[in-house]
Amino acid sequence: MKNILIIGATSTIAAACARLWAAQGDAFFLVGRNPEKLEQTAADLRARGAAAVTTYRMDATDLDAHPAMLERCLESLGQIDLALIAHGTLPDQKACEQDVALAMREFANNGGSVVALLIRLAGQLETQGCGTLAVISSVAGDRGRPSNYLYGAAKAAVSTFCEGLRARLFRAGVQVVTIKPGFVDTPMTRGLPLPAALLASPEQVARRIVSRIERGSSTLYAPGFWAPIMLAIRSIPQPLFKRLNL
């Protein structure tokens, strides 16, 4: 049985992962902003075989709330075997270009708050000498595209932070996993003009996340076909790239 902390537990991808872990009899500490949705998620996990489920209301952008959350999590679970950070928003790029305050809020939500959580959780898992930190970043962080470069910049910051943290925690026996989903059919992306051939279900993405974490992957694209796609996009020369409508 694993003791699992999920921050952003009501997000579609996180909930799909939790359902797979619940079937294995794992115990959960679920963190999110909406207490009603948290309780619905918790009830579903209990019905699927979770050993225990505790919910905790917190806005991840409230950095001062992080220490109390972690303390309560340790009281509930005893030890964190796996922490999944899955909160975030998909900002309106055009709106962010016109509103500095909005842009900074979105960057803080998708980047700064994640880094703050990673710092605290890294210290805990390093003290334990074991455990896994899994973070949902995005393929958007692999290259700055005009359609979503504010979001992409935040995710690039998260991915780079994870890369350094992975090297630091390796000697402590702690695994750091960077998860890079592509287009996923979630409420956050619904209504966007996304190519159907590249659109994955949350369940597809969750299966890959759970299996690759168990295999000890460092970075994973979900679905896997995004790895060669992003390799190709990163390889486009800048003089050509800036002329593309991506």
C-alpha cells in the first residue's frame, strides 16, 4: 500500500490517476480548492478500494498555507510515498498580453506555486530518504509558441526546476518525475480547436502516468507519441519557427 498526496486532486487527470491507485488499495490525502468536489472524489476512491481518504481544502497559490497542509498530511499518512502535483489553469494568452496583473497571477499559479510546493516536499522526502515527487508540467514548456507562451514559460520553469531537483535528490533515494501531457480532453481544454487525432482521454494519460511512475521514469510524455512530435518542434530553426502559426 502506498501513501499518496495529491495536490489539485479534483483535476481530471489527477482524479483518473487516483482511481487506478485506489484499485490497488492505496491511501490518499487529497488537496484542492473546492470542498464539495473533493468529497465527491474521495467517495469515489473509497468505493473503488482506497484504504483511506482524507481531504483538505487549500488554494495552492496561497504559499503561506503550504506548511499547515504538509503537517496535516503527515499526521494523516505518516509518510508520503508519492506526491502528485496536478493543479493549474490554462490562461488566455491574448488577455495576458494586455494585463500584467493577470499574467503574473497565471504564472504564479502554473509556475511559482508548483516550485514552492516542490521545495517543501523535497525537504520532507529527503528527510525520509525515499518517495516519489511527480509533477504535471506540459509539452507547452518545450518551446515558446505565440499561442500560449505565458503558460509555456511557467511550465518550462517547472520542468527545469524538476530537472535540477531530480539530480539533487537522486542521492537521497527520492525519485522526481516530470509529466508532460499533450492535448487532453478535460474541462480546461473543452471548446478549444484541438486536432482530434492528437486528443487523448484522461484515462489514457492516467494509465501511462501510473505505469511509468512504477517503472521509475524521469520524464514522460503522455501519450508517448508527443516525445517525437516535440523533438521535431524543438528542432525547427528559429528563423523558420518564428514564421509558423503554432
